[in-house]
Amino acid sequence: MTCEYCGIGGYGNPIAEKTYWIIFLAPSQRYLGTCVIAIKRHCSALSELKKEEWMEFSRIVREMEFVLDGIFKPTLFNWSCFKNAAYRVKNPNPEVHWHLIPRYDREVEFEGIKFKDPNFGYIPQPFKQGISEDISEGMVNKIKTGLDSMKIND
């Protein structure tokens, strides 16, 4: 059985790999800078996470919010840990993963593409907005550069 999050099957465009987590740029950029942070082992419930995994996740939250704020200037960050999609199939195999969703109270632009957040202040909506591979790679490179510069300052 493949897993789209833990690295066996791959999900989105990989940004960084930590000891316990992997960070992806989500394929849908309905909200500019949307990422997924997934545990690298099979883990189906938050209650199964180990102390060191939580500690590393906490560092990832701080790093990602700092870096994305510097690049895209979102108004706020939403974090969600939904596993609903896993239960849309007969034999669900949920994997712990977090959606990092930057939210904007204004229209923003990246590489000539305009991004709108028409439901700002409400729960993020599941519409899709694809971007080209070139734009995706540009976003990944900017985020990687930001994360790498944080390592120097740690």
C-alpha cells in the first residue's frame, strides 16, 4: 500500500526533510504558500506521536511561519489536521499530516499570478488552483532558501 504523505508515494513538491517530518508544497495553491507537513512513518492518530516528533513539529511551525511571512506576507496562518479523505475509500489508511494554509485579507501576486482569498475569515474552501511546474519550483526554492538561512541563525 502506498502512502501519499510519508514519502513512499510522494505528495506535492518536496521542500525539506527533517528527522521525523517531510514538508511539501501542496499541489493546489488555492491559498498562496499552502504546504503539507507529514510524518515520515506510518502514524494514523495524533495520540500516537512521540515527544520528539511533537518537538520537531513545533520547530517546523515556527520556521515555516517565519519564512512564509517573509516571502508572501499572509495575514494569518491556518493549521489543520484533517484525515477525512482517507475515509472516502473502503479500507482507510489515515496518515498524520498537517495542512499549513496562509490566509490573505487582500489579493496577492507571485510570479505574475494573482491569488485571491474570497472567503477570508471563514474556513478554507476545498477548491483547487493549480500552478505550473516552473512556478511551483520557484516557490519551493524561495522557501528552501528561507529555511536554509534559518539554520545559520539557530
